[in-house]
Amino acid sequence: MIDDEEFIRGNVPMTKQEIRILTLAKAQIKSGSIVADIGAGTGSITIEAARLARNGKIFAIERKAEAVELIKRNVEKFSVDNVEIIQAEAPDGLEKLPALDAAIIGGSGGKIEQILNTINPKLKIGGRVVVNAITIQTSAGSLEYFRTHGWNYDAFQVQITRLKKIRAYDMTQALNPVWIITAEKQKEDFYVHDETDGD
């Protein structure tokens, strides 16, 4: 895995190394995988995924112009040639994607249900979605979607605390907690009717 300091970052938030490791492990990316990285930011997950899927392709979807430029610079720096960058605010830009083996959602802009609705028909049977959520709304929306559509899913929260050297001392530095939610698409995607929904 690449150290955080190696990425060109600018003022765009970046998924930290420890979270990237867990996210990519849950996505189960293989050498020929086709992957969408939605809300790609600096492209840290895009780059790591591209190195895993050397015979596949990674689609990096990002709305901010500054972030798109950083992704381009990081793609060039790490010499990955299997990345296509799409500048759009998801779910815009997702409808033209090919069949996917995995989708990683790092930013949803409050549109998690719309994004999942668009990704759903693109995802192959047995394909995986990994959502990195820092808000309760994104976490709850993702879990509700996966539950009502009959997908297998699991979730856990990660709180990373790093050691930081300050002169003669070693101090702890806590990073923001992140929910990592993983779902696998089943053979039949169905909507589970909740009796509390009414008619």
C-alpha cells in the first residue's frame, strides 16, 4: 500500500491508508476487475484499485474540478494506465458505465439512494459495493437500501488513532471514525415490502 504522504493532495480530503486497506480488502478486487470509485477525491483509492486490477479498469467519478486535476496528477505520478476519470456529480455520469465487479462510494453528496439505484443494474451478480460513510444519514440510507433489496451486507465502524511524535514525546492523534458498509448483490434483486409501509 502507498503511504499517504506519497499522494499529491492539495486541499481535497483523502481516504487515509488504514481505511484504504480495509476498503479494498472488502471490495475483493481482482486483476481483471471493473471498478467504479464514486466521490474519488484525490484518487487515492482509484490508484490503489488500479494497481490491484492491472488487467481491468477503474472509473473515477468526481464532481470537483480541483479533485479531478489531482486525480490526473496522481494517475500520472503512479503510472497507472487503466483509469478513466469522469467529472460529474453522482448519480450523473454513472449511467454510461459498463458492467461492474465492484463499486466503492467515498462521497455521495446526500444522494446515496439515487447512486445505489443507478449502480444496482450495472453491478454483476456477486459484485460488491463498499460504502465509506462518516455521516449517520449515509450509513442509515445505505443499510436501508441493502436490506430492502435483499442484498447480503455487513458493516463495522473504524476509529484509527495514530502515533504522532512531538519533540521528545509520542502523542496519540485520532482520525475521524468511518463506517465501512459492504454489500454483495444476490442472484435476484428484489424489494422487500415492509408491512409498516402501508398499501
